[in-house]
Amino acid sequence: MNTPPGPLVVGLSGPVLTPEEREMLIHPLIGGVILFDRNHETPEQLRMLIAAVRTVRSPLVVSVDQEGGRVQRLRAGFTRLPPLGWLGGLYERMPAEALAAARELGWLMAAELRGVDIDASFAPVLDVAGNTEIIGSRAFHEDPGVVAALAKTYVAGMHEAGMGATGKHFPGHGSVRGDSHLELPCDARPLEAIVAHDLQPFVALAPDLAAVMTAHVVYPEACTLPASFSIYWIETVLRRQLGFDGAVVSDDLEMAGALVMGDVLARAEQALAAGCDLLPVCNDPAAVVRLLDQLRWTRSAGFDQRYARLLGEASVQADPERLRRARALAGQAMDHVEGANDG
């Protein structure tokens, strides 16, 4: 069915599309699905699930969080990817080698996903490493310049595999201790400090990104609302000051950091009003049903063009020799990471 996409990105219950999910995907408010380990048994099974989704609805963004390290949803049949922080450690010793490795690992991640017809991985993390465990080694480095340099080449690798990149978590989640999955973190630093530090990778990468994912973090010196619900952060800073013209994706509306905005309908309405294009609702079918019944949404100017940037390009047959080399690199990186953890 060629119904134009809407703003909701929803989770699926398991490895096979259910009749209820087939009916749900037809709804005009649906704009995508996001996959988790519960949806994955083997690459071939995953291809069949995605093919079933596309039979019901097209176009539809099929997405996943496949950063590497502890945030890698798809594992069986996919290469184990090191956390992005491994690249930052390598950069401190061998910058040129780290930049080359970033390109290859970005390409490998995207090539394997495009190989099963996944459009988008919500990666890379552009947060600057700081004092928060929830980000930790998910970030490239604690220096914004190093984050930007490594992210540039990582994103270039993704593009070579036919996948656009999503930078997260705007305007930066690396300098707060709280985990927005569990609470609403507050970054009370002066706005000037946030702009000079955390915002810099987003400034550098804005022209290269298909999408930006916002943070459920409040920065009271700039705005009293979490960034995902803030016109100031999305429209004033991201759109106007940074000139970003891709899609804006809220972090999952079910996370605790979003609950301050009210029930799921209020959260969705405020995120859309602030300028978000896509709203993930990952693990609560009842919340999805309520939104499908009650959310009122008007397609904004440019939505379809922004949305289209997240759709994967036509699959290019991955070079087997490049795959072999990139997988060997990932294996060496994981050996290093696990050896460091054992030590």
C-alpha cells in the first residue's frame, strides 16, 4: 500500500508480523518501524519480516539502533561491533588509523543492515563523553573536535553503503549523570558552555546527517523544557542557527525523561509542536493504539523530503573483500575491548 508516511515509528512484538500489526501499519499516522532483538533470530528471518512489512506498507522507514558495543540490537548473523569509544582510544595513539577504521566500521555496520533491507541505524552518537554512564563508551571521545573528526569519516562510510546517518542525542547527553531512560536529567551549565562543548559535533556534522535525534534532557539556562519538546532547541538552534534541513527524530516517547510532558498523547503533541518529524513509541502497543485513535497531525511543508532522506538507497552489493577486511578489523577491536575489560 502506497499510503504517504506519518510521524509514528513503532516497535513490533516478535520475529513474525501479526495480523494486528498488519492492520496497524496501514494507518496513515505510521511512518516507520524500529527493530529490537526480539524481532531477530537470523538474517534470513529478518529479511522475511521486513519484506512482510513492506508488502503491507511502502514507503516505510525500517530502523534499528546498531551503534556497536552494548547498543547493538542485531547480533546473530551480524558482526559484533566495538563501541565507538574504541575509535577514540585508537585516535589518541594513531589518528590516521582511527579515521580509516571509523570509515570502515561505519560502512560495515550500514552494509550489513542494507543487506537485509534495513533503511536506517540511529547512529552515530555525537555526544561528547563526560560523566554519564548511560553514554560512556557509546561516545567517540571527550574532545568535541575528536568526536567531530571521527564521526565525519564514520558517516562517510555509512553513505558509501547507501545509508543516511542520524546524529544523537541533540544538543548533547554526555555531560549529565542521569539516564533519560529512567529519569529526566538536568544540565544546569551556562548555555555558553553547552554551545562551546557539546553542540560542536552537531555543528560540524549538520550538513552530513539525514536525521538528528533529540535528547530527553532539560537545559534550564536555555529552556525549561526537555530538548525533544523545545521549540528553542529544535527550531531556533538546530534549524535556524545550524541550518539543519533533515528529519528531527524524538528519542523514545516512553522513556522516563519524557514523562514530565504528561500522557503519551500530550508528549506526542508537544514534540510535534516543537518541530519533531518522527516520534518513536517502541514498547507499548496500547500507547500506539491511543495515538492512532487520538493524535491529530498535519503534514508540514518539507516533511516528505526530510523523511525520504532516511530511506536507504538502492542496495549496492557489498564488496566481499572489503567485508572480509572490515569484519577482521571489528574482530580485532572487540578482542582489544574484551581484553581491556578482563584486565
